[in-house]
Amino acid sequence: MWLGVRGSHLQSLNNRGAYNIARTDREITADDVNAVVASARAIPISSDREILHVVPQGFSLDRQRGVQHPVGMEAALLEVEVHLITSSSTHLNNIMKTVAQAGFEVIEPVYGLLAAGELLVSPEEKELGCVLIDLGGQSISIGVYSEGAIKYSREIPIGSDFITRDLAVGLKTSIATAERIKVEHGIAHPGLLNGDADIECHGIDGRTPLRVKTSTMMGYILPRVEEIFSVVAEDLQNSTYADIVAPGGAILTGGGSLMRGTIEAAEQILGVTVRRGVPHPDLVQADEVWLSPAYSTALGLLHYSTSPRWGGIDTRSVARKRPLWMRRITGMIEELF
């Protein structure tokens, strides 16, 4: 299985690599591409971290930028710009051990945001400039795309579960009840409040009946929603990529994006157009119920398993560096597809 990972233990940076082609024909091969990408991943990192992904952003041939597919072209100097994702080795190993103890064999850990991005963000949006925001329960994953590739990614340790907890504390009910009424009756923007209906639920003991008005519940939801998107906006400003995302806007996905009003709240706070990110039916063959933002990462991993490539670069070329047992399993699965 492909294991999707996320969380604040992930960190990212951009780097460059260069490789001199000394052959007389100077025609670039797949091995040359692998070599230049390997030079870009040769960065000093602490012993408790490991490189999870090396995502090529674009190549340069003899200092001429803007090449996406250099194989077959000619140059004396091949350069690449890459986006590196690093992970805490301890955190990653613990996750993989837990999954193994449940009876599953992990073929490869994959950053969920990258997998979802290949499924949700169109080539036009990647080229123009946009931001993918995956609003999960415990964290927000942010990915900025421009010139056809990911330029920036970040994990922010705040998510929609914080809204659920606020509701549970404010209404004095259980987490499960708070989650249910958030999904069924939650409103994240005041402009969508139509009337002030009573919502029936139970107290924290599961027995005491409660009647909560929609406006009361919204009073607990709105401050946290505003905080969530304000943190995203501030992070984009600090990253210097805020202006880049304006043309394509934001793609909002994840289970937290399903609450009514999240799109409107995001547009108001981020100041860009926002659409809900759902898998395109032409890319994924599944029942309608699975084509939901809540399953975007899972479907992205399935899509990645049949075509593991970032930005048109086939990452299977680095498989030779994996252990023999992992290469055999990967090869068997690829044959099935």
C-alpha cells in the first residue's frame, strides 16, 4: 500500500543541482536526469530527518531555463530546480510500524498534499499560479503551484477538529455530538444564516437533552474559521508567494472544506477566488460518494500508484535506489496496472 503522510514533522525547501555532460554527443539521457536530480538532493540534513520526495520544478540547458522534459535534447550543462520534502525519521518509522502491525505492507510513504495535487489541480492552474489548501482535522496542508510545478509547501498544526472541540466546550456536549452537528448544521459564514432554527442534541453525558440555536453554534464556529484562514493568509504573505496564487486562486479540499460557508469565508479572508477541490470523474473511476473532498488524499494516492510522477517527471527512475524487496513489490504492482 501507499501510505499518505502529513503533519508538522514535514518540512520543505527548494534547491538546485547541476551536472556536466562530458560526452561528445551531449544528448541528455534519463540517467543524466537522474544524476542531476541526485545532485540537487545532496543537502546537509540532521541525522533524525530523511528526504521523502525530490520534486523537479524545471530544468535548464546551458543556462537556458524553462525546460520540462530534457531527455533527448542537447547541452553541456544540465541544471535542475527541485522542491524537497523532508520528514522526521522517528515519526515516519513509527507510522510505518503501526501500519505494519495492522497487517498492511507499506510500499512507499507519500506526502498526501502532492498526491492530492496531481488529482485536483489542473495543468492550467499550475501554470498560472494557485494554492492548494487541504483542510484536515489536525493540520492544514498548503501547496503553492506556479510555472507548472510546486514551489512551496507547508504544514500548519491547526485544522477542523479545532472547530469541533470549540463546539464541544461551548455547548457542553461530547466530541462525537459536536462533530455531528458541525457537519449537519454548521455554517462558516454569517451571510448564509437563514433563520435561527433549534438544533436538538444531548449533553456530554449522552442523555441530557439540549436545544441549541444555529446562531449560537455559529458564534463558536466563526472565530475559529477566521483564525484558520487568517493563519493561511499570513503564511502565504510570509512565504512571498501570495501574489503568485492570485491568477489561479485557491483550491480548498479535505473534510474540513465540506462545512457550509467555508468557500465564502476563505474568499473573504484570502482575497482570491476559491473553488472546492474534488477529483475529476475522467481521472478517477469511482462511485459519486467517493468523489468528495474528504477522500481527495486517498484517491490521490490511488492515482499516484498507477502513475507515480510529479510534474511530468517519472519518479520510478529512482526506484533502483530502494531495497531489492521493495523494488520487487513495486514492479509486481506496476504490472497489474
